[in-house]
Amino acid sequence: MNKTLFTADLRAHWSLFLFIQLVLLLYGTISVYMFDPESVDALVNMLQVLPENMVKAMGFDNLSTDLTQYIAGYLYGFIMIIFPIIYIAILSNNLVAKHVERGSIVYLLTTPNSRVRIALTQALYLLITLAVLIGVLTGVVLIMCASLFPGMLDVGRFLLLNLVTFLVLAVVSGIAFFGSCAFDETRWSTALGAGLPGLMFILKMISELNEQLAWVRYLTVFTLMDSENVLAGGSFVTTAVIGTAAAALLLFAGGIALFNRRSLAV
């Protein structure tokens, strides 16, 4: 990894990181503060006035009086998918494809750093900052729950949910990063990095809204982010962890290899 390039990435993208982190913390803190078995029942009653499909699409159809399940239903059905997708799509596009399109990649390549080292640094920046986004939110929620509702949060299951969430989003990052390494123009990089994850998210919602189209869930990685199955544990979690880790590794390795071999329009 190139520390100088990593530091430059921090300076260039800190505002994007901060914005997404604050949004996640806003929703995370609200979810904990709002928890109360009686208020949950009231919220469920309020949601009943909305169309059932809309409630399912937002991930609010599984709200529970159990704190762990409540937070999982509130945050991990919609919030922890859509905002990280925005972060990943913008950042991955800026890390490689934008440098190629602007021609600034030539300055990076004139330094005593190989293409592999440059691409690896960008990949690590994406993954590390994604891990920090999820880690900070996880820590804040744990502290708040310990303070406001001691003993009510199943810490082990909650940490497992966040591990699976990170790995699923790492796959999304791998897709976006591969696109950034594959194209000279940011419009095509964005089309893959934002378009494909966005399509998979739509497929996830379709599979939940229509039982006849439930098979669509097998076309999207977000199916592995099913909070109910993750919290239940068992073989589903094992499959999710191994499958997503392998897929993310292959996508990032493929992106780096492609960037190393392709002819750059600079």
C-alpha cells in the first residue's frame, strides 16, 4: 500500500465519508432512542395506514419488541443498503476511473509505484473506510443500548449481523471497483458501480413484495443481508460469510489484475 496516495484519498474524500457517516449515525441513534415496546406497537399501527408494499420495501415490516430484532428491522432492511451504495458508487468511481478520464493517472504511474500497488491502495481505501463506517455505527449503537437498555441487546448476534452486512457491501464494493478499473470514462464506471447494485436492490424489493417473484431473490447479493436469517444463525450465516468473502476477494483481485494489464487512454 502507498501511504502517500492513501493520505491523498483521505484529504480528497473526507467530506463524502463524513456525510454518509453522519447520516448512518442519525438513523442509528434514532432507532435506539425510539425503542420501547409500547412505542413499537404504536409505530406498527401507524405504518398500517401506509401501503403494505411500501412498508415492506422500506424494511419496516419486521419491527419487533425485541431490541436486537427491532434495530435489525429498522436499519438493515433499507438504510444500511441504500446509503452505503451511494458512498461506494461515488468513491469507487473517483478512485480509479476519474483519474483515467482526467489523465491524472499518468502522474501516479510516473511515481516509483507499480500499477498493482496503486490499485491495491485504492481498493484498501475503499474497504477500510467502508469498515469504519459500519464499525463506528456499530460502536455507537452498542454504547447507547448498554446505557439506555442494559442487557437487552444480544451483542453477539448484533455483531454477526454487522459482519455479514460489511461482507455483502464488500461484494458491492468489488463490483463498483471492478467497473472503475475496467472503463476509461466515469459514465460507464458509474453505470456498473451504481447501476448493478441499484438493480440488485430493486430485485430484493420485488422478491419481498410479490410471492410469485420470490425466486428473484437468488439474483441479488442483498438476499444474504436478511436480518431474520442472520440473527437466527446456522448454515445461512456460514454460507453468507464464506460466499461473500470469496466473491469480494475475486472481484477486487479481478479489478486489480485488469487495471494492471489494460491499455490506458492517457
